[in-house]
Amino acid sequence: MRFILPVLFTLFSLPAAAQCVGKNLMQTMPADARAQLDAATASHPYPNGNLWRATKGASTIHVMGTFHLTDPRLDAYLEPLWPLIDTADLILLEATRETMEQLKTETLTNPSLLFIKEGPTLIDQMSAENWERLSAELSLRGIPGFMASKMQPWYAAMMLSIPPCAMAGLAAQNGVDHRILARAEIHNTPTRALEGFDVVYDLLGGGDPEAQLEGIRLALTSAKEGDALFTTMTTAYLSGAHRAIWELGRQQALYAQQESGVDGIKLFDEMEAKLLTDRNANWMPLILAAAQEAETLVVAVGAAHLSGENGVLYLLEKSGYVLTRVDGF
């Protein structure tokens, strides 16, 4: 499902390598669709820019919107960021090495996070036609049918959103977040997680089981086109157009809804509330408290968290901070 790929853009715990080459959807879409995308993007506060300086009296917070996929162009893109990381007193991220290890351990010891351990499998929960389509698509991604049948529905939908060309790099953890962590380790810069290791799994795995199955049906409508969105997302991020990535996901949800009959916009809005709005609100007290203890504070979170009235930047503005975009990002 193409519209779930922007969710990967927000999640630290599900990295993937951007190894696919496809058309840039923002450059090739019809003019009316592009106009709608541009209007939707512009309607939100702080739609562009991956690095911002927030100041309030003596307090300064640098907010870096990160990208959880990797790309060779990140080497040069991030070079101007390193002096800031090297001199920071504290870096807040969605996850640290410690919480990532906790997540890895929990996944190994509690496989029910990802797989159905008891009760009906996906074969039993889906129509024969949709199961055959799902099994065929996941087979292209190197996932055999017996394993696919036991996947939690949200996990199966997530795997459909990753094109076969990217599966080989799924374990590659070299996105912006990991690069920041590696740089911080070189200079012994303290890092702190903004949330527990299990938050994202709780969000994705909870909710109505039927809605998760609808997510699979929606995903099947465009499972073959994810390589184009990988290309689109990476190019947009490097130009600072983070809100456009998210709004493209919303647009794709509408298209998939029209083809599948599933209420894709409802599912997308629910994901936005869980993965962005609620988490941003939970992070703000931690960010503001850290700003009181660290003279040089860096907040590095998925770039999709930056924009909008519920975004981190606007929430900082509401807290009295003045925001300035940093050149080059």
C-alpha cells in the first residue's frame, strides 16, 4: 500500500534501505493532482525544512527532521549537521541504542508481536482470492506462504508496502537517526529516548482486527508500485519537502480507497493520530524539560513529526519559541 510508506518515513523501528529506482510521483503526476498536493501541503504550518532553530530567552533547541531510510546522498547532505551534533550537550531521539536493543530482545522473546501464535491465521481470515494475492506478493519479497499466513495483519500490510527491490536492505540501519547516534558515540554525547521501546508496536498492533485486515486489502491495490514512492520520498526529503511526503500518502490513500472500496482516508487519519499527533503531544513535556537542563539541545525525530498544527515545530511556537529554518536543510 503506497500510502503506508510515509509511515515508514515516521518510524525509527522499521528501517529500510532506499535501494529502488522508480519514477518520481511528484514530477509525473497529473497537473490537477499536483495542484491539490501543493495546496494541501501549503495549508500546514512549517511544511518545509528539515533543520530548525527554536529560541526562547536563553534556551535554544535545534530540531532535526530525520529520514529512516538510507541513501548515498545523505553523506554530503548531513555534513553541515555534524558540528552541531559534535557540540551538543544532549540529543533526544525516538530511540537510542539501548531502547533498540530492548526492542530486539522483546521481538525475539515475544514473537506474537509480529506473528499469530494462536487462533485463525490469515488464510482463515481472508477470502481465498485475497489470500492468493497476498501470498504471491509476499513471495516476491522472499516471505514463504507458511510464514505469511501467520503474520499479524498490520505486519503483512507493512511488508506489502516495501517493494521487492528494497527487501535486501531491510536490515540496513543507516538512516539519519542511526548516523546521528553513531556520531554522538564518537564524541560521547549523551542521548535520550523520547519514548519506550514498545510504543510503536503497541500503536500498530492495537485497534480493530477487521481494520487491520482492511489495511491488507487496501495494500494489495498498489503493492507493485512501492519503488516509485521510495524514489519520491527520498528526493522530497533531500529538498526539505517533508509535509509533501505525508500529504502524498493521504492522496494515495484516497486513490486506493476508490479502487478497493476500503475507507482508506479513515485508516490514514487514524494512523496520523496515533503515529504523529499523539506521540508529538507526549514528547513535548520531555523536550521542554530537557531544554532547561541542556544548554545545547538537539531533538532528532522523523521529519513527518515537524509540520502541522500538531507538529513539533508549531507546538514549540505555542510554547513561546521563535523558529528559524537553518539554511541548507
